[in-house]
Amino acid sequence: MPKHIASGLKYLAAVKLREQGYFQKDIAEKLGMDRSTVSHYLNGRNLSWSSIEVAEAVTGCCNRDFLYMTYSLTGNIDNTRTIVGILIEDEFQAKVKDSCIGCGVCVDACLMNNIAIKDLKCNIDTADCCGCLECQLNCPTNSIQVLEVENFNK
Ligand code: SF4
Ligand code: SF4
């Protein structure tokens, strides 16, 4: 069953990319699938509707649970980053306070691979941030705040 749900997640991502104007070739490349499978998916073949329904329920979870469930279902971090990046549309920004001690805990906590230590301080690239808040929750000095862009300057 996990494989079927992972396929359901890829289906949802493929549909989203198609709506955004991507060609089947590009969708196949992005999702690490062969082109004929993408074609079958986009034509509603080779997938059970229950897999798609469960996948939709997974995408309806909070961003953190969606990220971790996708990782456990696909077993592949690159596929996880791609699927989550496509299906989470919200944009995030991050503030790092001067209290950062450059310990790197947040680097290890970020499954989306957005954080690096530069000049002994945490540096967050939010282009691929999914808002899971793992960096914020794990920081021992409470130095990170991640917010959706629309709430960032409030
Ligand atoms: S976990 Fe906190 S203190 Fe450590 S590098 Fe990241 S922001 Fe800085
Ligand atoms: S909230 Fe933090 S841990 Fe999660 S993706 Fe964004 S930068 Fe990475």
C-alpha cells in the first residue's frame, strides 16, 4: 500500500505540473518517472482512486506531517523534496536572530536542505522552504522564526 500512496502523490504532483503548463517530458524528468507512466497517470490509468484519495488526505495534513509522511512513503529524499515542493504552494520567510551560535542543529533538522552555516551563523534559503518548522523547533537558542510570507511583516 505505501507504494500505491506514493504513486498517488506523484499523480497529484504530475497533475499540478500539467496545470502549470509543463510538458510530459519535463514532468517525467522532475518526478523521476518514465514518460509513458506520466502519460498513463495524466489519462487516469494505472492508478486506483483509493490511492489518490489517501494521497490527497496526506497533502491535507500540516506541512510537517505531509513532509515526513511523504518521505516515509517514497523512501527517497530527492523525490520527497520534489513532491513536497510542488504540492505546497505557500511561501515562507525566515528570521535568524543574533543569538544563533552556529551549532548546525538546524542544518541537520531541515529535510528540504535549505540551511547552511555561513560565518558561524545559520543562513536559511527559503526558496524551497515547506514551512515544516523543524529548524525552529530544534534550535537550542530559539533563534529561528519561520512564517508564511503574508504574515512575515505583521
Ligand atoms: S540551531 Fe539555532 S543556534 Fe544552531 S545554528 Fe541553527 S539557528 Fe543557530
Ligand atoms: S521550516 Fe526550516 S526545517 Fe522546514 S523546510 Fe523551512 S527551513 Fe527547512
